Amino acid sequence: MKRSMGSTGMWRASVLALLLIMASELVCAQNALVGMRAYVQDGVEFLRLDFSQKVEQAPRGFTLQSPPRITLDLPGVENQSSNKQWTFSTGKLESAQVFVAGERARIVMNLKQNAGYASSVEGNSVLIRLQAETPAPAAVAAAVPQAPVVAEGSSRPALQDIDFKRSPLGAGIILVKLPTDQTVADIRRQGKGLTIEIDKVRLPASLRRRMDVGDFATPVQTITSTQAGDRVRVTIEPNGNWDFNSFQIGSALTVEIKQIDEKAVEAAKASGSGGYTGQKLSLNFQSIDMRSVLQVIADFTKFNIVTSDTVTGTVTLRLEDVPWDQALDIILQSKGLAMRKKGNVMWVAPKEEIATREKLDYESQAVAQNMEPLLTKSFQINYAKAAEVAGKLKEDSASMANAASTAGSAAGNGSGSAPAAAAASAAASVSSGNRIMSTRGTVFAEPRTNQVFVTDTAASMDRVQQFISKIDIPLRQVLIEARLVVASEDFGKSLGVKLGGIDAGGGSGLGGNTRSTFGTNLNNSIAASGLTTGTISATDTFLNLPASSSASAVPSIAFTLFSSASSQLIGLELQAIENNSTGKVVSSPRVLTMDQQPAIVSQGTQIPYTTTSTNGTSTTFQQANLKLEVTPQITPDGTLILTLDVTKDSLGILTTSGYAINTKHVKTQALVENGGTVVIGGIYELEENNSENKVPFFGDLPLIGNLFKNNSKSISKKELLVFVTPKIVVDKNFAAP
């Protein structure tokens, strides 16, 4: 028994020692950061990270533009150094911090300016080399050692393909098929072009070429692929003002080069919407877990991200200077995921899972709504008509019932689970509160008290109350004043002559010497001559071309020449008239109406017309009106849209059938500011007449020909102008004049 107990104790001690050895090995298996230091060598800035064990691979990370920062993730590493934060005095590097979460350490390098980086492993250390964001060609050439071209039979993996295509928006897209998803490509601006360098890869002879793609109407002109030592270099030469965007999903590297439209950029800034508006960041990961990528974006955006258990897999991507919301969209699309956001919490899950969850929520809401008790409530309508409000609610309820019936039929007739689920989801969404009333609700109006009675659920009652409070409001009033101005101007002139000669014979009784007399016309001019013979008369004219005028009295002047010796007399009468008249008729109809309500104001005369038929004689009346018909609409910015119909009729000339009616009509639609005046139409008439009567031959003689002709000229102008001035009535006690 004692030997047995002794052997058992030794066995237990051996097992305990073995467990301690295994535990110590596990502890030792965990690598740890023991220190870091920054230095400058040959003009290049380095950060050296020292670890307790040998480092198998270089850390992965990403860069941020604002603030300038480089973040490195170290899986399976803990911090055993005495510091958690270091401060440096080198050129670009300002400080560094170490954060440990679970089995991962993160090093955040705070920079003084934007910079890139390259990492390499040297035993138990990792060397981070800081690079300029856009290195000069000379520096790049110095940094890349030139090695002889490796033969085709080398053991390095070969680049699979280089292709080019044009996007629908005119951008040039370069597609590079890498050997594996672990291959890293370095993309940077170099001079006026863009360079893609892929390390430890050989370029097949079939891909060593220069592609001229200038005919594709993109910023890209040429693409040249060459082998430079142990790396492949692809040089892209664009022209103009351009920008680029690159991302890598799996082994597919996509580089998009697009023209920068300055006007479009300014318009996007002014409108505040450019699609993606998040802060820009850069991501460079090789086969990183999806959850880790989402965690990086969550840390950057300060959002809380809830990831479903079904989100799995890894992704390899490289995004340079991309808005974070666009980067998230690209990552989710590449894995068939979707996102729902509420407040500052984002839920990420497969699209099918989100659709199933939303369908269940809709269905549960529909079931709860169908079990909710019904209430009856009356709503007093103050300004609108109860029948109109009830009609709108009935239309809403009827359209909802039809949609729910259609969705239910689709659910019953679905041949598979997917169509039935989609139809059930549609039916649930119809009854989920997208409408005002539920399918169980009823409504009727009582016109005598102007009330609406609604029977529905409590939630629907709240929506009905909100609906009625929005439409049962007093309409604003508008005073419209129109001025119709009819202006006329008439001008006329006429010139004529009467010429006569009289031979009185020997016993004329003129007496005296040759003399002349004057008068207002030929009659009193002859009478002033003293001629007493009855054979002499003023009507004895051999030329009668008087002035033409509608006036009853025409101004004239006459004189006679006669000789008492010969008893002969010559009489001449000149007639001339010129008239000028102006007139203006102003009609000003005014009407007060409500917003979007038509109004008519009219004034006129009924003109009788007598008609005779087989049934006898009858009298009909025709309206000659001044009428203003208007419908105003007040816009949200306080201006008014007026639909106008203005008529101005007046009594015309008398015909054999009765009086004619002169009509003037304007119908239009105009946008007018409140209180402003606008001319909406006008009619302008100009009538000009010139006439001349003369004796042939004699009327064409110079100077003396004016005694053998008459002429007249008339000009008539008429113009109609319609002015409209709308005013929004603010005071409720305002009375229309």
C-alpha cells in the first residue's frame, strides 16, 4: 500500500510538471511587443518595432487622411513594454499609441502630415518605412532596386491578365488579375501619370505591351506593362485634370480614372448631396475577417455596429482615399450583406436574413392590429366640408383594402415559399400603418353639424386626427384688382378748293374800278363785291373740290376778283381742316376670393335682338359685359399663380340686324409676387388713311395744280392694356372694397 501510494504521488507530480511545461509553452507562444524607436537613416524615416519572438509576417493596416494617421493590426500580440504611448521628434512621425483588445494589438501612428508606409520583417523586429504620399520619380527609382529580368520559368507566380474598359460615365477602368488574393499592389501617382507596382510577380510575355486606349474617350491614353527586376510595373498615362480610385476584392484589382468636372464638384458641394458624404479613409487588407473590417469602420466612424452570427468569411481589399460610407457599401455588396441603421447603431446581416426579420415584424404588427379593439370618435370639421373629408378617408380605406386583398390572393396562390412570403410581406406592409385608416375602419359624415364619425383602432385614430388637423385649416384670401385701360388717339387733316367764274354782261351794275373782295366763303365774298345782277350766284363754280370732313362746319376762306368794265368775276374758296383728339377709358373690376377658389365679377348691358321665324317674332338678349374671372394659387414662398379670364365688351355700330358688339378678351396664367402689378396682355390697333382727288392734268401742274385738287389724311390709334395686382389678405377682418 505504501509503494502504491508512493507511485501514485509520483504520477501526479509528473502530470503536474507536464501541465506546467505545456502552460509555459502556451504562454511563450504568445508574441509580445517589448519596445519601439524611431530614427532617420539616409534621409529615410523608420519606426522599429521590437517583439519578444520571431515575427512570421508583416502587420496589416490602413491609413487615414484626416487626421493623418497610420494604423497597424497585430493579431496574437500583447504589450509587454513599460509604455503605452511614445512621443517622437522625427520629421513626419509625431507619436504612437498601443491598444490591446483580446488577442489583438493595434498600433496607431500619429503623423504631422499625410504619408504612406512600407513594412518589412527582420527577425524579431518589424521595420516601418515612412514614405511621401506622392513620391518623386527619382526617389521611387532609388527605392526600387534594379534587378535583372527573371526568366519565364521562374518560380514566382505570374500575373494573369491586364484589361481596360470604359465605364458608362466615361471613366477609364484598368482591370488587373493578380496571381492570388495575397498579392499586394502598390498604387501611387508618379509625375503626371499613375504607377501600379506588384512585388515578387513575373509578367508573361503576352502581357508585356503598350496599349493605346485614347480612342475610348476616357482620360486614359496609354497603358504600359513592363518587368522591372522582381516586380511588375504598370504605367498609366492620363491627360487633363483627373482623379483615381482603386479597390481590390480577392485577386481582382480595379483602378478607375475619371475626369474631374469642376462645375459638377461645385454643384455637388452647393446642393449638399454627392451620394457618399462620409469622411475619406484608406484601407489595405489581405484576407482579413469580415468582422474585423467592420470593426475598423466602427472605430473610424464612432458608430456602434451589431454583426449577425451569419456574417463570416474574409475579404482582400485596397481602397485609397474613399468615403467611409462608400467603402462600407462596397464591402457589403461584395459579400451579399445589407445594413439597417437606427440612431448611431448599425445592424449588419445577410440580405435574406434582414428581409426575413422585417417580414416577421410586419406580420406581427398586422396580427396585433387585427386584435386591437375598435373605438368610435367624432371629429368636428371647422373650415372644410365634412362630406369631402369623409370622402378622402374612404378613398384611402378603399385603396388599402384592395391592396391587402391583392396581396392576400398572391399569398394564397403562391406556388413556392418565396412568392408566398413576398405576398405575405406585401399584405403586412399594407396594414402596417402606411395608410391613415386600417382595413377594419369605417367613416361617415354628418352634414348638419359638419362632423365626421370614425370607427377604427386607437393608432388609426391618431393618424386620422393628424390628417384632419392638416387639411381643416382656414384658406388664405386674395384680393385681385384688374385695370383695363382703353386709350384712343385720332388725327385728321383735309385741304380743298372751290373755283368759280361769272360773266354778268353789259348791265352788270358793278361800277367802279377793278377790285377784289374777301369773305369766309364764296357766297359772302360775292355779296361783298356789290354785284346786284340776279344772274350771278355762288353756285356758278366750274371747280368744286371741297375739303372732306365729317365735321358739320369746315373752316374756309374765299375771295373774288372782278372788273366793273368787263362785268366779269372770278371767285375762289379754300377749305382746310385739322383735328386731333385723345381719349382714355379705365375699367377696374376687383374681386376677393380664397386660395385656389375661382371667382367671377361681371358688369354689362343686355342688348335686345328681334328675330322672326315661323313661330312668330321673338326678342333675345346678348350680353355686352366687363367680366373678370380668376383662380389664385398661393405658393409656399408667398407668390401667386393666377389663372385669369378677362373680357371687355362694348356697344358697336348699328347694323340692319341690330347693334354690333365690340369684344376684347384675354385668357392667360401668370406668376405674380404679392402686391406686385403685371401687364398680362394688350391689343394695339393703328389705322392710317391718305386720299387725294384732283382734276387730270391741271392737278399735276406745279404750284397752280393745288387749285385743282383736294387731299385728306387720317390716323387712328387704339390700345388695350390689362393690369393685374393681387394682394394676399392677412387681416381676417379685411373687407373687400
